[in-house]
Amino acid sequence: MEPLARIAKRRVSDLLDDLLQVEPVIALHGPRSVGKSTVLSALATARGVPVLDLDDPGTRDAVAANPQTAIATPGLLCVDEYQHALQLLDALKAQLNREGTLAGTAVLTGSTSQDALPRTAQALTGRLHTMTIWPLSQGEISGVNEDFLPALRAHPDATVAARPSSTTTRKAYVDRLCAGGFPLALRRTGTARDRWFDDYIRQSLERDAVELVRIRQRAMLRELLGRLAGRTGQVLNLANASQGLTGERKTIEEYVRLLEDLFLIDRLPAWGKTLRARAAASPKVHVIDSGVAARLMRVSPAKLATLDPAALADFGHLLETFVVGELRKQVSWLDEQVSTGHWRTHDGDEVDYVIEFDDGRVLAFEVKANERIAGADLKGLRTLRDALGNQFIAGVALSTGLRSFTYEDRIHIMPIDRLWTPVSPHRP
């Protein structure tokens, strides 16, 4: 995979422009170094306004001491890393109370989840629209506009038939998942990329984590992250993951939540608990970026490319995390709110990713690391289809194979790269 040689156009930029027509304040949250500052800078340049960068200590101190003055600027207010001076939110609230709730008042970015911030961060409840910007999608990296989910929802059979074959090799998938989606990592290769991942993980744990809470056992936090990375794509079992660690159960749970707040891991909730009494309730854990996960696991592209049993197991879990990450990004661009999760029953039926739309209809995805998929591999999709009836739009088994086809009623097999291959070649 060639290093990224340009600034990728972000899908979230178009969403921001649309939302600024109706929302007074937008907070764009996401991992550090994911490209939030670049998106905000481009928006500010287009609007002819400055950016208040609160990562700069001098700017931060000045804004914290003079929040009313800081927001008293004509045009759109743009603030980077706003969590460093939450006094701004009270000042914004007072301004909106005086002048009315005006659309397009401010855009803020933050490198922690909003839920992790103190109660004062809730000052703009009802006037603050939050969005998440994830690492670059494969389409953003390649410069194409992914339309897979809307097309699959509207016309599943036509979507399957639109691209009957693929040329992406297993090695190419390995390279993509090991590279991940962070722009600065994608501009590096080999040991330089490894060093970037190591620095990113260290700074997230030693600087960002400490800014949020007082960490009593930093070494344990690092060890816990490594253990969770080794279980990426699997059902979260905290008792098993924390075995041998010295912290109490409450501390372990707090540290897991902290890793979520820092956008290092994500808990994918169990879905469909009311669908069948025997549905499992435990979430799955995914490292947010597959490149970070691979580095934490100390697996290289060369190792994953082999057919060694241990490498095959690692590849399977990382591939699921990679695919779930791509679906998560595409879900964040949809025009409607959806619920997502994984479905697993105590009878052994499993579906890796489920998307439920507002009308109750469902798309389901199973990720397979093999090139060929047997009928038995579709058991979970079949069971879910039969349980949902007409609410089941389509089930897709995504594999490293080369063919795209319908296996049986509403169940399809597609290469993984269909996720970022535009269905309509005429779309921009």
C-alpha cells in the first residue's frame, strides 16, 4: 500500500456544511491525530475566520481567563480542542440566551468523548449537536465516494450484481488493515509507521488519559489496552481480560471506559436482545483503528500474510475489526439515525454487525477471512433472516474471495472491497 501523498477529502466536511444551516453549535469529537484540526481549518479558511487552537498553552490560558472576549468574534467561531477551556461553553450559552439560538454560531473539536467531560460541558444541552470523526475510510484514502450502505438498503440485488468480481488479494487486505486510517500513519511506511503508532499509543495513555482523570496505575492501563487489543473482534470478557492485574474490578471497568473516552477502543453492544430469549447480552470489543490494533498485538504484514495457525487467528480478528470500522464510518454519514450492534445467541448463532434503521428494517454482515465461504458459514445470517421475516433487507458475508453473488434468498457473498467500491460509477 503506497503512502498517502495528499490531504484526503473528508465526508464529514460536507455534513458540517449542511448542519451549519440548522444547528447553532456543532462539536466534532474523535481520536487525536484523526484530522479534526484539518477539517476545522479548511472550514475556517472557507468562512474567512480564525481558529482558536487550545492545544497551544498561551491561547488556552488567554481563552480560559477571557471566555466572553474569546467568543466575541464576527462570523463562525471555530475552536480546536475545546475541552481545555470549558468556560467557553458557559460564555456561548450566555450569548445564545441574549442573541437567540442562531444556526452556524460555532464549531468545536475535541479529542475525548463528550460524556467524559465534566458536568459543565453540558451547558449547551439542546443547542449542541455532536458528531464523531473516525480514522480515514478506505474510500477517503482512495478518493472515492462510498455509497455501499444506501445502495444495499435500497436495491440489494442490484448492488450485488453491480460489481461481480474483485482483484484485491489477501496481501492487499493485510496491508490495508495494518496501515489503518490515521493520516499521519498512512504517510509513513515500515519502521517509521511503527514508531508513529508507538508514540501515538504512549501519548494517548500518558498525556491524554492523565488530563481526563488521575491515573493511579499507568502501567496497568497500558497492559489492559494490550490485552483488549489481543481480543479485538471478540466478545468482551472483563474477568478474563483482567486476570492477573492488580486493580479492583471497579478500577478495571473505569479504565475500560477511559480507553473508550479516548477513542482507543469501542464496545459494540449486543443487538436483538428482545428478538430471542437466548440472545447474548455481552458486547464485543474493537480497537478503533486496525493499524493501532495490529501494532499493539505486534503483528506485522509479513506475519499476517502467512498461513501459520496463530497468524490466521490474528488475521481473522483484525479483519473483523477492520471491516466493522469501515461500516462504522459509513454509518456515521447516513442521513438517518440507526442502531448498530452484533448478534449472538447461546445456541451458537452469530452475526458480526447489524444495522437497524428507524423503520425496523435490518442489514446484517458476517466477516470471513477465507476466500471461499461454505453454506455452514451462513448459519447466523439465515437464522436472523428467518427470525426477522420481511424486516430483514439483506445479509452479506464479506470475504477475501473475488466473486460477488447471491447465495440464496436475501443472503449474499461479496468481496470485502465492495465496501469502498462505488456502486454507481457516475457518482462523484
